[in-house]
Amino acid sequence: MKLSDIADMREYLDNRCYCPGEIYDSSGFFYQVFDPDTECKIICEGIRNEIHGKFVIAQANEKTKPQIIYIQISNGTVEDCMRFDATDNNIKLIKEFMAGKHKRLVLDEYKETDTEKALQEVFSIADAIMI
């Protein structure tokens, strides 16, 4: 299965992302570019609380490891997407959450605190620029 096989994912990636193909992480700061022809597989889908859509695993490419993409779908239209590292723990937690076993998701990263370190580096540069 390809990302473009899901609802109107091709249209979303080509025209409704901030820049074509960009899907951001949960911090809203770091993104990864996905092609509509990226191979993927659905790990779960449904409706639970604010979740309305599908969780898919986008396969690794030469630059990145596999990523979980949450695709928010409403009336056959992709409204938003968010990516997470496809660790074994994250896959398990998402499946359990959608099955009603957890009240909220706390997901991890391939490199623990990697996002936090990167944000601190960006903020330190921003401080210098502001001065």
C-alpha cells in the first residue's frame, strides 16, 4: 500500500501541507518530507476521543527510519497529519490506546531526548539572533 492510497493523501501532501510533503512531529517544529508513493501499512484506525483516522507506518528510506503517521480523516478528506518514530513501544502503545487500554499516549523517540536537544540548540541560536 502507498500513502496515496489513503483518502486524498496525494492531494494533502502536494497542496495542503505547509510545504509539499512536509509532515511535522508532535512538537510542531521538526518535519520530514514524504512522497505520496511512500510504501506504508496501516497499524490501526478508528475513532477514539480526538482521534479520527488512521495510524500507518511509512517505510524507511535512505535518509530516515520508519515513521508512524497519524492521518486525521474527516468525510474522506485528510485534515491533518503528525509523525512519530516507529519504535516497537510506540506501535504497541498506539494499538493499545485505540483499543481503549490507555487514557492518553506518551510516545518515545529512536534517540531519547533527541527532540529536546535539537529544540535547545535552535533556541540558543534564536537568543543570539534576537540580541
